[in-house]
Amino acid sequence: MIKFTIHRTASGIQSFEMTGHANFAEHGKDLVCAGVSAVVFGSINAIESLCHVQANIKLGRNGGFLTYALPKLDDETFQNAQLLLEGMMVSLKTIEMDYGKYIRIKETMQEV
């Protein structure tokens, strides 16, 4: 199962982590894994390209692990990144609604 944890503050999404594998189908044919990966990496690439943000990213060697944390940003850049991250969350929650046996999303609220 993919476990996706989003960390929010009162201002918005600050970071997220993704662990595990969907195990919906064999490696290379797992549409849940492919869908989640496309949404998450597409969002990361969009933030880098459109907002010019280099976040702190850590990846596991063989997949199954990703952490992403925004650096300190000016207000406009932060709001633009938030829009893209919230769009990512809409897509992930849609996948979770249809394939909840293979992906779980958890949201935490943190103090700044």
C-alpha cells in the first residue's frame, strides 16, 4: 500500500512524504502506482518549472520512498506553489476514492 502523508500549517502545505508500493498489479503493470507517481512527480516538476522552486527532495534507491519539503518562499511564490500542491491533492484523493485498498492519504496540521 502507498501511504501518503501531507504536512500542513495554517498557511498551507509545507511538505509531504510517500512510502510503500501499491501492489495493485505486478511491477511495470501497476496502474495505481503509475497514476500516483505521475501526479506527484508531475506536480513536483510543475512547481520547479513554473514557480522556480528547488525544494528539499529525498528519494529511496528502489522507489517506495519520497519526501518533499518547500524551502522558505516569498508570499507570491508560496501561493503559486500551494495552488499546484492543492491540485496534486485533488488528484490523489480521486485515486484514493477509487483505489483506497492501495493508497491511503493522511493529513497532519503542524505549528510553525
